[in-house]
Amino acid sequence: MSALGPADFRRLALALPDATEGAHMGHADFRVRKRIFATLGVPDARWGMVRLAPEQQELFLRMDPGAFTPAKGAWGRQGCTLVCLDTARADLVHDALSAAWRNVADAAKRRKA
């Protein structure tokens, strides 16, 4: 298994429907309907973050505890999950990004209704 890099994470995130790249607090973020579903480069370039629901986070932590870890504090308790690009499998990163995208896109759609 080869390590993912920031370019791989970016490519996977931007392949999702209507995903756009922006910047937030000095690092890249990925949005759908103007809401962030993932970020890249926190705490450094070897890491990404996906906005999962707590039960989704638990699932990814069980599938690959070496690649997924909760963000610190309240963000982590709410499901924000760090992804170590050096160890994560591309298929699981794709699945995590897809879940985060769906969570944010569905929430934004409900707000408009």
C-alpha cells in the first residue's frame, strides 16, 4: 500500500458532485453548498479532516485505527475525524470523504427546505 499525499486527498474530495476548494484559517477546505465537509493540512500536510457523524467516526476508527483519529475536543466528539494520509487506504479515504460530503450536502438541503 502506498501512502496518499495531499494531492490525492484533494483529487478525491473534488471528484464529489459540486465540491469546491476554498481556504479557511490558512489551509485548504472542501465545500458543498458553501459548507465545509473536509479540510487538508491540519495539523500539517500529512493530515486531512472529514466531518463525519459520531457513529460514522466510530466505524472508521474500527476499520483503520492507524489512519483515523478523532479531532481534539468538542470537534472530535461531534464527529470531526483526522485522516493520516501516510497510512490511510485510498478506498477508505474515498468512503470517508463521501460520507462527509453526504452529511453536509443533506444538512444544507434540509436548511433550504
